[in-house]
Amino acid sequence: VMILHADIVWIFILNVIVTLLFVAVLGRIRLFPREEAPATGNFWRQMRDGFAYVARARAIRLIMVLMLFGGSLVRAVQELVPAIAVQSFSTSATGIAVLSSAAAAGAIASGLSMRQTEPGRLMLGVIVQWAVGAVSAVALVLTAQAWVAVAASTVLGFTVARSVISTQTFVQLAAPDTLRGRVLALHGLITRASPALGALVIGFGADRIGLPGSVTAAALAMLAVALVLTPSARRVARGLR
């Protein structure tokens, strides 16, 4: 609505205000006191230890790999909403706003519906969510009907948010105290870099075979990854407490 009816500068101003409110809320959070072990070694050694731990820890390594593929092949589709909106809406600005809002609504619903679950179910759930997200991404780019696009974008927002939240929760709970920050840093790196990398590749493919074909190829690749990694995830899940 603001894009259509207000100067776009006010969107940035509103974003600044909301961000400042968020920072103020974070500043009011009080954490329980805890003993901090002094860091050993220099910065590069600490970073190397974090990477080495992820490489050794099978469960964390597996869910990080899922995050890498899911972010590159499914979440990246959300970066291409401006191009997708043209297919389903007569006005691209309206399409971008509606599809983005639908994805946000799905993400909020995902967050509100999260509940405590066993680590093994958490990992298997991530595979299912990425697979469902891949199917919804295909529906999003193949339809010319606005209502179908809105429904697909909502499901995509829901599954992407659920996958990212579940992955971060799993990593945060599984990593030891002394390495948690470094492991979460690697998770954050993958979470932010994979959609950008995937959007670049999918966009490159769209220039040659069209956006529907490129997104469909990415979705099929995600489904293949989910199928291949499911047996390993089941074995890992049985060993988790």
C-alpha cells in the first residue's frame, strides 16, 4: 500500500523506526548470569575449531547441508518475487506487495505454530518442509492465477521459515557451549549466502530456459537432495536424544 500511495522514502523511514524499536526491545532482555570460559588461541584457530567441529558432528553437518541446498534451491525463489509477480498480477507493484505479504503471513503462522519436539523429528521435519517448499515454488511460477500464486507464496513462506527456525534451533541445542557461537556463525553465513547464490544461478538459468523452467529444475534438484539424504537423516535421528 505504501509503495502505491506514498513516497517510497517513507518506507525506509518506517523501517528505521521499527528497527530501532526492535533494538530497544532486545536491550530490555535480561539473561541469566553464567560463567564464561576464557577463549584459547587466536581468532583464526578458534574459527578453524568451529569448522572442524561441524565437519565432525554428523547431525549438525547433515542439517547444515540441508540448509545450504534448501536456501539455494527453495528460499532463493523468494528473491525472484519481482519477476514472478509479473506473471500473475496486472500491476507488478501490487503483485510484489501481495506475494511478499503472503509469504510474511506464512512465516508468522509458522513461527506461532512452532512447538517443542524431539531432535530427531526436528531434523526429519526440515527435510519435509524443504520438499513441500520446493513444490510450492513450482506452483508459484507456473500459475497465472493470482489466488493460486498467493496460496503458493503463503506455503513457501511457511515452509522456509519453519525450516530455518528448526535448523537454527537444532544447531543451537546440539552445539557445545564453548563452540555454539562459532557454529551459529557458520549457520548464519549459510542462511544468508545460500539464497543469494541460488537466486544468481536460478536467474542465470531463467535467461536461457525461462523462469518456470529454471525454478522447476531447482525444485526437482531439492526433491532429489531430500530423497538422497532422508536415509542418513533417519539413521542420525534414531541416535539423537
